[in-house]
Amino acid sequence: MKELLGLLAVWSIVLSGLALVTGVVLIKKGNRVAHHRAMLAATSLAFLFLVFYLAKWALHGTTAYGGPEAWRGAYYVLLITHTLLAAVNGPLALYVIWRAFRGEFVLHKRWAKVLVPIWLYVAASGWVIYLVLKRYGVETGTIAF
């Protein structure tokens, strides 16, 4: 179950990143309807990631880095930046979506230019963290409740 939840989480966030890129390409081509659909798909997939990730965390606890010492610093820089930007990503995405639904496209576009790189970094770094912990992870036994 732990492996399945991990796979579902990582694939949902990666697919959300791909849907995000698709949405950006579509709006640059002037296709607002398809852009809207792609961005809702990206948001839904990101929400699914959160559900799968939190379920895995609650049921199975955390995994610590146990890889080569020479990589420890780089791993923790990646993990910390990923975590901080992921915490910003959710509320910023909701803000950008809210601006679009209100028809405030100038603000929507301005903040989307900030959001997209953050979202893509979080999706890509999440994939890397998953792969690193799949190879070098050490079970901590810590469970959320």
C-alpha cells in the first residue's frame, strides 16, 4: 500500500506539471477554452497528489535520507526548497484561479507568471526526491498520529 500511494502521489504531481505546461501552450495559442480545461486538470491532479501524499504520510510515516554523505547537503537543499515552494504553491494557485474566475485577467496573468515556474519546480523536484528516497530512503517509524 505504501508503494502504491507513493506512486500515485508522484505520478499525479508529474501529470499536473504536464497539464500545466499544456495549459500555458494553449493560452499562448489563444485557445482559452482548452487552457481553462488543462488548468483545471492540473489543479485536480495536484489536489489528488495532496490526498495521496497525506494518506501515505499518515499511514506509513516518514522516510529519511540514508544515501551517500557527499550528497546529503544537496539532497537537503532540494528538499527544503521543494517544501517551502510547495507550501507557497497551493495558496498561490488558488489565488490565480480565483482571479481567473473573477475575470481579472491582468492580475491572473501577472501572478501566473510567478506560479508556473514554482509549480514546475515543485513537480520536478518532487519526482527527484521520490527517486532518491526510493533508492536511499530509511524508514523512520514516525507516524503522524
